[in-house]
Amino acid sequence: MAEWKKDLPLIHEVTSQKEAFWINPMYESQSESTTLTCEDAMDAEARLARFAPYIAKVFPETAGANGLIESPLLTIPKMQRSLEQLYQFELQGRLLLKCDSHLPISGSIKARGGIYEVLKYAEELALKNDMISEDDDYSLLAEQRFQDFFSRYSIAVGSTGNLGLSIGIMGAKLGFNVYVHMSSDAKRWKKDLLREKGVTVVEHAADFSKAVAQGRKQADQDPTMYFVDDESSKHLFLGYSVAAFRLKKQLEEMNIQVNEDNPLFVYLPCGVGGGPGGVTFGLKQVFKNHVHCFFAEPTHSPCMLLGLMTGLHDQVSVQDFGLDNRTEADGLAVGRPSGFVGKLLEKDISGIYTVEDEKLFALLTILADTEGISLEPSALAGFPGMMHILKSAMGKDFINKFQLNSKLKNATHIVWGTGGSMVPGSERKNYYERGKSIGK
Ligand SMILES: *Cc1c(COP(=O)(O)O)cnc(C)c1O
């Protein structure tokens, strides 16, 4: 610890659970990945396109979008004004909200990666057993014979939240036996909803990470069981990355340019890193050095920040630094970052900041009051990002270093609203009231 304190000036703020803002000294505006490429992301996009007719058929709410699981990109001018008042600054350029909270089927960013990975596994099995070919209309997967076939296989995942919902809902729909390992303090409504869909929820009272490790081991020994590995799955990651191609199209439809003179800033809530990492990877393929991606973590769970700052990635946990990993931001309560994501993107992430839980609730209520949009606490973490970049000394250095000053008036800021539409009304009301009481 003493060593770290000498080398990393920010470490004191981070370990004392103060909000912190870190600019990544390794950030290169044009880094090239060798592990995964743009072709990998395009391959994922093509796979989702093959499945679109099936998705449209079995999830009618996606039929209007022809089976694409996509979310709206909204301007939020009233929220923009409220943020300017709250943070006492001028937010030049425009502010958008990417509403992954309203992704169909499972209502969070996990509907990208989680559903993609289940589809990838299903396709692999069906191809291997000569039940489909890639040129088929995949809506035939809705036939009973496929459910019978997939019922010979199982999928397991360890998750206390949205990943479990996505894997569970999609897996069960195809006919798989799905096992979602959860800690027993996970939200009641999530367990109920999964059981309703025919998913087996396995509750673990003690040491959840040990339970997940056990689940992984079990799957390793069973050739008919597939384990979705939140920490190191490339498939999850690529499923998330497809968001970038879709976003490009949405920005074009809104006549919003992203180029040398029109920079894009994106603010992504980060848990283990796969979701924000996959999106960042995709965005860097599409917009190169014109996009700047910032991750947001709770002050009690800054795992990616510690992993990148120390360069030790998944070799460190927040507990190693005396932090308790206790946060109301369900999707972000992760003590150890994905080593795979941290290493792959250590030159692509522009910076990371931390947010107190109370601030998340306050923002939740402000967003509901100004724009009528309900998010879950995790999903608000993107909002303080602009304030850090535009107001802090570190942020101003960043702006100068990349010569962005004169371009800020043309900038687009996108807050990634990662979840919330599945939260039941009563819970939603509690969140809102809590934010209201903080505002007073
Ligand atoms: C999972 C999740 C995240 C973060 O994704 P990771 O892949 O864990 O980094 C952010 N917000 C919400 C609502 C989530 O469920």
C-alpha cells in the first residue's frame, strides 16, 4: 500500500471512497488491437442479423424493428439544463441518452452481450448437428423440434442481476435448461421473474464467487453444459460491440456528425468491464480517435480503475485496497475487473471516474422529473462525466492535450443508460423517493 501511495497520487482518494477522476496516461488516440478485430465485431453483427427473423417471431415486441434488439438514442435538453445548474457549468454541444434501459427482451445492456452469447451457442449446436445452415431463415428455430433438441443441453451463468435475466430469458425461450447462480441477497423480483420463465435459480448464501467457480467447474466436466463467463467471455464482449454500428446509423439519422471537428464523448457505467469495454471496442473501430470513452464506477467498487491504474488488472480486487464493494448500483457491484477487457483496452479507455451511490439516486430523480425516463441506479453513473472533463484541472489538461478546446461547441456527449425498464413499479418508486429526499 505504501508503495502505491507514492506512485499513484490518486490512490488515496480512491481508497478513502472519495469521488475521483482519472485520466488514463496510457491512452493513445489511435491504438490498434491485435487480439480482436473489426471483422470479429462485424461477424457478431451478421450473426444477430441471421437470428433477427427468429427474434421477431418469438419476441413480438421486436417485430417493428424486424427482430433487431436495439434501443432509442434520445436528446434530453431538459436534463442538460438541470445538469448545468447542478454542476454550475456550461455544457456546450449536445447531450444524448442511449436508452439501453429500454432494450427489448431484458431491459438492460446485457440484452446485447448475454443474448448474443446464447444465440451463438445455439447456432453452433444446430449447425454441428445439421439442423440448420447459415442461409436458412432462422425463424424455423421457433419450431418445437428445436426446443426438444436444445432441451438436451444446459447453460449456466453466475450473476446477481441483469446478465442472469438476459441469459435466462433467451436460453429458456430456445428450450435450453438454464441455471442462474445468484447470491441469496439478489433482488427477489429477479429470481421470481426467472423462475416464471422456467429458469432454475440456484441461490448461494455464502461466498458467491466460490459458487460461480463451482458452476464453471461443473460445466467444464459436462459436455452438454455451457458456462457463460462474465469475466472473460469474448462472445459477450463482441455482442456488446455491435452497439457501435447501430449507434453510427442512429447518429446519421439525427444528422449528427462525428469527425475531426465534431468529437464524440461517451460515458459508460462499468462493472466487470465487458459491457462498456465491448461498446468502447466497437466505437473505436467505427469512430477511431474522434471518440473518447470514459468509464464510471461506484466509489465502493472501482475495480477497473484499480486494475488499470496499477497495471495489475484482474490480479487486484477492491478488497485488496480495503474497499468493501458494497453499492446499491447492482450492475456495478464488482470487486475484480475482467483482465481480458482491461488488457485489451488499456490504451483505448480515455479515463475513469467514480460516483457515490447517493449521487446516482439524486440523478435518477432529476432524470425522471425532467425527462420522464426511469433508469436503475447503475445506469445514472454516466451523467457526472462531462462535469469532470469540462470542469476539473485533469479534464482541462485532457482537452488541451488532444486539442479539443475549439471543438467542444460541436461535441456530442452520450450517456449510456444501461438499464432500468425491468424494475418493478414499487421498487422504482423507492428509488425515486430516495433520490428526492437527497435533493432536499
Ligand atoms: C452489467 C451492467 C453494467 C456494466 O457491465 P459490465 O459488463 O459488468 O461492466 C452497467 N449497468 C448495468 C445496468 C448493468 O446491468
